[in-house]
Amino acid sequence: MQILQYILDLGPTVMLPLVIFILGICLKQGIGKSLRSGITIGVGFVGINLVIGLLTDNLGPAAQEMADRFNLGLSVVDVGWPGASPMAWSSTIAMVAIPVAILVNVLMLVTKMTRVVNVDIWNIWHMTFTGAIILAATGNFWFAIIGVVVHSAFVYKLGDWFAPTVNKHFGLEGIAIPHGSGTWSAPFAVVIDAIIDKIPGVKKVNINSSKIEERFGVVGEPVIIGAVLGIVIGFLAGYPVSDVLQLGIQMAAVMVLMPTVVKFIMEGLMPIAEAAQAILDKRFQGQQYYIGLDPALLLGNSQVVAASLIFVPLTLVIAILIPGNQVLPFGDLATIGFFVSMAVGIHKGNLFRTVISGAFIMSITIWIANMMVGVHTKLATDTGNISSGQVASLDQGGAPITFILKELFQLQNLVPLLIIGGIYVFSIIFTYVQFKREKI
């Protein structure tokens, strides 16, 4: 257990390359190729962290200044996944959750219930967080384990269902995303996409960064869009002109750098993915398998980056409009693209549709995060992550799967459970039908 905790403490930038190196050796790629793949992926994740840091250090404070300036009355700060994941790993269930999540994956593969081979051990923190929240809410260890099992099985199936979208739209052949905020929110986007398809006129509206660039020339390029959005946010934050311009350049840099650093991950990943696919094809002829990886891969898509920047101010507006909400989106604003990334693929890059489904997704997310403040704070206190105040998080703290499982064991918010649970279950069933029809 101490060895496992030591590896986890290394963080994803070291742990995932280590897993990839070991996997490469097991796949007979040789020490040299395996080492190169692992290090290249590590470089990519360091690059992503630097870009996210650029967002967190500059866009985060601007968003908070904007909230303070307009007196939005949002008193509970969203600590984001950087704050929520340590709570999961510090919980008493963490060391049990990892082997449980892996065992669920193995059993589902053996029984052919999934085709996703999850190698991204770090992101088991999502399943762990669900178990930790249930444990904090009920005090029942076995309820917590059930939460980990159900969450794990559920996201592995989501990985199956949306692998075609990941492969076709994002060009990530043989890859699935069986975790992360984008995956659990994707069923909402499937339903909304089908609804828009039924609305005359609206269904023909198609806006994406390529069309914007085509129509407006240089002004429509992603780098310009990023600069404009940065300047607008800086202006709304009340920054002086020099700082407004600085923020504009920084957001322009994000639009350029994010797709670039993701390429390093793909460069390191593809030899491993191809080797794994070749072995699986040989042993299980006619069956296609997917390698389960981090949703950060989707941030390499320019439409996802554009949607990310659009949803920074939009998420703050949504937080203001939700009645009774106390959560100030902050920590997850830098990674808001995770929440809408899969929606971008489902809508085939149509930013018009992404804004509609994304607004719904973020509304549900913030509503849930607000209701989870009490138990989230208890978890943070129990794990020693805070000593006073209240906390929330959008990533996982605002996830329907975590909220529904927690409420089923506690029945504290019955009406919201019926509303959110009803909508989500319908969306999942609808998504399953669409998957069977090969429409996603």
C-alpha cells in the first residue's frame, strides 16, 4: 500500500509515463521505444500543466475579480480538480478503490461487457471521489465500495459508447475516454443534439472556428479569438489597459499552445496503442478494443479550446442565474474544456450546438456542486485538506453520477434527485439506443 501511495504521490506527469513504460515492455516494444513513449507522454502532460497553469494563474484571478466587481454573492469557492483529487487520494477508501476499479475493468473485459482497457490509473480518482463522498455522507464503508464499483462500470461503458466519437471526430484511433467530466456529461449532449435536429431552421445553424476563420479571415483565426476573449474578460474584471492586453496575449497563447502540447502525448501514445491493438486483434480476432486515457487528449482540438474560452464567462453567468447558488466557479475554469469536450465531438465541431448543450451541462453541474457543498466540506475536513470554511468543486463535485449514488444512499435531496436522476437516466437510455444505431 505504501508503494502504491508513493507512486500516486508522484502525480500524473510521472505516474502515467511509468505505466506506459511498463505497458510498452509488456507489449514487447523494447526498453528504448517504451522509454521514449513514456517520457514523450510525460513531456506532453508537463506542457498541458504549464498551459493550464497559465490559465489558472491569469484567467482564474480575472474571473474572481469579475465576480467581486459585480457583487455576485458567490461565497463558496470551487477548488477544482486540483483541490478535489487530493481529497479523494487522502480518503480512507483510496487504496481500496484503485484495485476495485481495476478489477471491475478486468471482469468487464473478461465477460465482454466493455472493450475499454483502462491504463490511466491516475483518473481512478474520479471513482474514488464518489466512494469518498458516500463514505463521508453515510459513514458506511460498503456503500462507498458499491459507489466505486457502479461508477467504474458506468464510465467504462461510456468509454465504449463514445469511442466512435473520439475516433472519428478527434482522430484518436483506438482510444477511449472512460472518465473525466466530458464523458459523464456526454449523454446530455446526445439528447440535446437530437432535439436540435428536430427544430426547423435551427438545425441548419453551424458555427465553428473554421467557418469563422473562413468568413472573417485573419480575425477569425483561433489565436485572434483567444486574444479577443481574453481582452473582454480583462475588461469586465476592471483591469487596467496594460493588464487587459496582457490577458489577451496570454489567452491567445493558450489557443496555440494547447493543441501543440497534446501532440506530444499522441506521439508517445500511438506506438503503444498500435502495439496493444495488434496483440488484442491477434488473440481476439474480430473484436475491437480501446485504450482508455485521459480526457486531456481532447484539448488538442481547436474547437474544444475555443469552447473552453467561451465557457469561462458563460459559466460565471450561469452561476449567477441559478437560484440559491453559492458556488463561485474558479478552480475548474481553467479546465472547463473537459466539461464540453465530448459535446464538441457529438455536435461535430458545431460551436452553436456546443454552447446550447454546454450551458445545460454547466447548469446541472453547478446546481449539483451547490447541493454537495456540505458533504464536500466534510470530506475536505476529514482528510485534512481544510481546517475552516466551505469548499466545492465542479469536476466530480458536480457530477450527476456522484450526486445520484450519494443521494440513493442518503435520500437528503429527494426532489432534485428525482429531477436530475430522471433526466440523466433518460439521457443514458437514449444514448444507448443511439449507440446501438451507430449514431454516435
